Amino acid sequence: MRVLIACEYSGIVRDAFIKRGHQAISCDLLDSDKPGEHIKGDVLQVIQDRSFDMMIAFPPCTDLAVSGARWFKAKLADGRQARALQFVRDLMNAPIEKIAIENPVSIISSKIRKPDQIIQPWQFGHGETKKTCLWLDGLPPLMSTKIVTGREQRIWKMAPSPDRWKERSKTYQGIADAMADQWS
């Protein structure tokens, strides 16, 4: 299966699909953190130029997540929020049979549509809490793989640093493995 992992610089989800024998490519405006099949560029152009059987997209949440609601007025005024929402719509409407869009709790739910599923890392072998929404088209909801007790808000409590945004946006390996196992 040809799988596009959109807006992923970490290579975590891409490599989970490759490990299971799929032809997976990640695409982001950033270089990949890991060596592997990666396109640095505009994912919407990649979608136009190539064909894929599945896309899992992680659009930037900076202008969408409700955790940043106190800045919504400015983001609305300067058009950032409208552009972010249009990007999500473009991904959702891509000519690909199976699509998953991942984002934290965000205005996608009120401006486009409610998510099909909300998952937590602790459902997939990680002790953290990080409510994550999935908008699915042609794919079933993910089933939990390993429920973990002793949950903590490590992501929310992460100390400020230059790479904080990158660390907060990485997909947990257990979730990536569940996507590759269950959506293959």
C-alpha cells in the first residue's frame, strides 16, 4: 500500500508503516528527524503529483488547538486561523481513499466537523494523557492496544525550551504502531 504521512517530520508513523512492508513517505516543510523516504515541501503539491492509497495527516495545531484559545482573536483577525482551517479542509478533501486527520482538541470540531474518535496515549502503552482527535474517512476507529495506569500530564507540564513544540507534536510509538497494524 502507498501511504502518505502528511505534516510529519519525526518519521515515527512513516517508519511504523515501512516496518510492516508498506511504501510510506513522509512530507513536511521541515527536514525529517530520521533518515528515510521524506519529501521536504508542500504536501498539497505532493498529493497532486502522486497517488496514494492512504494518508495520515498531522496538520499544525498552532492556530487550531483550543489550548491556545486566548490568541484566537488575533489569529482570526490576521487570517491565520482561516488559512489553517482551509488547509485541514484541503487535506480532508484529498483524492485518497483512506484518510485520517490527527489534531488535539481544536476548532476543527466546531468549524468543520466533530472528530470520529478521541484517543489518549495511555490507551496505547504510554503513561501520558494527551487528548487526541481523529477525523476518519474510509478507516475504522483505532482499538486500544495496551491500557496503562499511572497517567500523567507530561506533555502539558513540559518545561519551556526551543524544541518544546517539536517534542509536544511527536506521535507516540504505540499510537503509530496501532495505526500501522490496524489500518494496513
